[in-house]
Amino acid sequence: MGSKLRQRLAALVTTVIFGFILWKILERTFVVIWVQTPWWGLLIMLLVLYFLISYSINRLFGSSDS
């Protein structure tokens, strides 16, 4: 598999997994998150979650760019 194709596939998988997890979390705790967490806290949590998923997928596909 080419390096460019691997990177695109990893980005697609990261986006799909991130979207699915975000959808499930917000589906269950939408009101609790918005009431208890400040907006900046929610953004930090989303960024950390995205980078964790992205790092994991890049390791899985063996992509050298992180």
C-alpha cells in the first residue's frame, strides 16, 4: 500500500471513529455535558480525544507522520 493512500485511509478511519464516539457520548450525556462543563473544557476534551484516536490509528497503519 502506498504511503499517501495509507495516510488518507488513516485519516478517514480516525474521522469515522471520532464521529461515532462523539455521537454516542453526546447521545447519552448531552444535557449533563452542557450543564456541568464550561465550553472551553468541552473543546479541550474533544481535542484530546481526537489526538488520542489519531495517534492510535497512525500507529495501527504504521504511518510515519503523526
